[in-house]
Amino acid sequence: MPCSADPCQWDTDGASEEQREVAASKCWPCPAITQCGAFAGANREVHGIWAGHDRSKLQGRKAAKTKRTEETK
């Protein structure tokens, strides 16, 4: 698995957009991508690249959606 060789590569803190995209692209051929995504979801990971997705971006979208929902109430 690519992430086991260099776990720091999947840390998004301080990473450029290009670095994030390169790391995420390395996930797609991984045989553990499904389990990786399930683990990240079950553990509510909010940082790093998990199963080809930047979890910090997912968290940002959820926060924005929550804010819009609260504003319409």
C-alpha cells in the first residue's frame, strides 16, 4: 500500500494543492481503498488523504452546508 511506505505524504497540514492531488491519485490503484474510506468515515477523520479524498476539504464542505442550513432557519 502506498500510504504505508510514507505516511507523512498523506498529511494535508501545510501541503500545497498539487501535493494533495498527487497523494490522492496514488490511492486509486490501492487494493485497500474501500477499507480506507470506511475507516476514515467511521472514525470521522478530518485531516489527511483517505481513500483518494482530502478529508479536510470534506470537513470544510460539511461546515459550509451546516452554516447555510442554520441561516435559513
